[in-house]
Amino acid sequence: MIKKVKTVKDKFKIYGDFISAAPYGSGHINDTLRVIVNQGGTELHYIFQRINENIFKNPPALMNNIKRVTEHIFKKIEDEGDEEITRHTLYVIKALDGRSYTQDEEGKYWRAYIFIEKARTYDVIETAEQAYEAASAFGLFQKDLADLPGERLHETIPDFHNTPRRFADLEKAVAADTAGRVKDAQAEIDFVMNRKADTSKLTDLLAEGKLSERITHNDTKLNNVMIDDETGKGVCVIDLDTVMPGLVHYDFGDMVRTSTSPAAEDEKDLSKVTMQFHMFESLLRGYLSTAGDFLTPRERENLPFSGKLITLEIGIRFLTDYLEGDIYFKTHREGHNLDRCRTQFKLVESIEEQMDDMTALLNSID
């Protein structure tokens, strides 16, 4: 891989002598490396990524999305007079042929970004302040892209957050019972069936024209925001592979799912799973501090519900995979996907129990 990166580096408009490359970050989809180049006695750092074509079937279209999004945000930051533009948005390095990507001798797709210095990501949320900063960064990201001109962005993973379709997939898995596991998951199946009406609530509102399609990130984990080492502020939203048309609720809902519970995603002791209200409050206040300007009243009122919906959706996906024999998500123990879905469903229950308080908080924020 290191030898390959050295060759790939020469296909980009990166000038200087190759020094080293090493794996970077905690992502599991693309191969990511930090590359160091000596340019006239100064070490410059870049991020190189080999795009996973098993997940992203059309890398040129994906990179066209990223190019449009980053250039639009770059122009806005530039117009504001910010002198640290490349710390506040990913900056795509062009290949020698002018494209936003290149290919190696095997035809694999690569991209390169300027490395963001003096900032880092966190895999586990540590403080309410981090929740606020991450939510603020994702809200600003949505706001900056609300006026992106041109044609609709490419859907890099079609129906990624189509909850009714996820529900239909579960119904098929239950009917087929190919792995003979329905008998072991009847309580979890019943849990979902009792909430069928929830799964289509947002897509129905969209179809009725009561919600607007936006450009959304669709993977709003804390570790997709760079946090400044000195100030603790959210610096830059990263990992733009799933940036595509969606609902603002997909992003806010996934923040609630991934940031409010102190338990691991596959925690077996369900007593540890709860939505911590103070973390939800930090997310909501942070998100509205930047996104509040452009949200419609209907978008705003459905923010608390979105946390429940996306958590339910992910639980449905884990349950479906369990019933089908663990064919999608990697598992590390017997019943791993069943444990994962139970954790999600326990969080759904915790959100439901606090929904009135969540709504009251929303209504109290100007």
C-alpha cells in the first residue's frame, strides 16, 4: 500500500519529495493514509484515500458531489474573509489531468485532501461541549449548502435513510426466515411492528410537500467533525461520501442516536442504555445555533422525533441482518446483531419516555 501511495502521489498536483505514508483515522470503509511530502525543506501533510467501490459504486459521481460541495463552501468562507479556509472545509487536490480523483494501475480510485493541522476527531463523545460543537458544525454545513446551485446531487447510496423500505426489508426477512432465527427475535420483531406508523412519518410529509429535500451529510457521528486542539471548537465537517439529497432530520436524528447514550452500540447490559437529556439539549442548542436560520417550522417541530426514527431505523437494519444470517454487518460474536438491535430499541424507548420534555425544550428555544 505504501509503495502504491508513492506512485499515486505523482498523479496529483502535489509537488515535493515523498517522505512517508501511514494509516490514519478510524474509518472502516475507505483506505485512509496521511502522506508527508518534503517541499523545499518544509514538511507538508496530505490525506490520501482509496475509495471503496464495493460501497460506492460510482466514484466519479461521488467525487463530483464532493467537488461541488467543497467548492461552494470554500467560496462562502472566502467571501467572509476567513484566512484559514482550508481548515474549515475539506480541500480537494486536483489530479494532473484536472480531475478531482485519479486511478492507480489497477484502476482503483484515489483522492487527496489538504491535511487539517492542529485538530482531531474523537471516536467517543466526552463532554456536552463536544456535542454542542459537533451539532453546530453539522448545522452550519447544512446551512451553507441550502443554496447550492445546479442539478440534484448524485445519491451515492440510494435509499440510505428510507425507513419505510428498511421496514419492508424486515417484513421480507421475517417471512423468509432463511436462518431460522425468527423464533429467537419475536419480541424485537413485535417492537418494530408496533411502531410501523412511525417509519413513514417523515417520508409521507416529504411526499405531501410539507418537508423540503435538503443536502445532508447522512453520517453525523462525532468523529466526522474535526475539533480544534486549542479552542475545542468544531473546525471542519469531514467524510463527505454520503453527502446527498435527504432530510435535515436524518442528520440531527443520527446525532441523537450516536451522541446521547453512554453505552456502546452493542452493549448487552441494557440498563446502561439511556438518552441523556443534557446531551440532547447540547445537540439541539448547537444545531439550532447555526441551522435555525433556514429551517421551516415543520422541519423544526420534527427534530425531537427524528432521534427516535433514526435509532429505530438502525435497529431495524441490525435486526434484519440478524434474521438473514449476518450477511451485511461484521459480527464478532454469536447474536451480535441481535444485541445491537436491542441496544437501539432500548434507546428508542428512552427517547419515547422523554419526548414531551424534548418538545418542551425545543419550544423554549428562540
